[in-house]
Amino acid sequence: MKLLSLLFTLALSLSALNASAFEQEAQSRATTVKLSSEKPLVVGNNTIVFQIFRDGKATSGDTVTIKSFMPAMPGMPYMDFKEAAKELGDGRYESVVNFSMSGTWQIHIFITSSDGKKYRVKTSINL
Ligand SMILES: [Cu+2]
């Protein structure tokens, strides 16, 4: 019986490991964006899902572009990366985000709704 409960605990913790390795939430007025990645974020390319809610409802038909950038620092020029996201459904939009070095990256999420309204949500990621 002890072994069975041990196996059960193990199965539970394994399913917890299946959850996103990275999760973060950003908000601007009535727009909320839930960022997530199955894998831990790394220097290089990352596949990040941006789930977008407007007034609490998952959006559809948005055009989404993700800009990541790092201001210039002594001995290091300004760096940025911009990529369109592809819609997956249920308000989820997936994009590759490239971080060319470790440090703090500013993230701007540019959203245009199907009726042409523009929204921008900002956050930052520490790598
Ligand atoms: Cu830098």
C-alpha cells in the first residue's frame, strides 16, 4: 500500500512537471495577456504562447506582433527582435522570441483586433 501511494505521488508530481515551465501575466487596461512556454526560456529562440483576453474574453482574429528589445548598455548596442505571432485558437497566439543575450528584455505585444483597434501590452522578462 505504501508503494502504491508513493507511485501515486510520483504520478502527480510528473503531471505537475508537464505544466508550463514559464508563465507570466501582463495587463494594460482591459487587455490581459498570459505568456507561457512549455520549455524554460533560454538565450536563443523561444516558442512563447500569448493568450489574449479583452474584457475577460479570449480574443479571436487578432493580428499580433511581438517585439523584444534591450536598451543600449556600456559596451553593448541596442538590440531588438520583432516577429509576428500565429493564431492557435482560444485566444492563443504563438510566436518565436529570440533573446540574443541574458539580462532583462522588454517585451511589447502589439495587437490589432479584427475591427482595426490597436492595443499594446508591455512586460519584461529576466533571463
Ligand atoms: Cu544587454
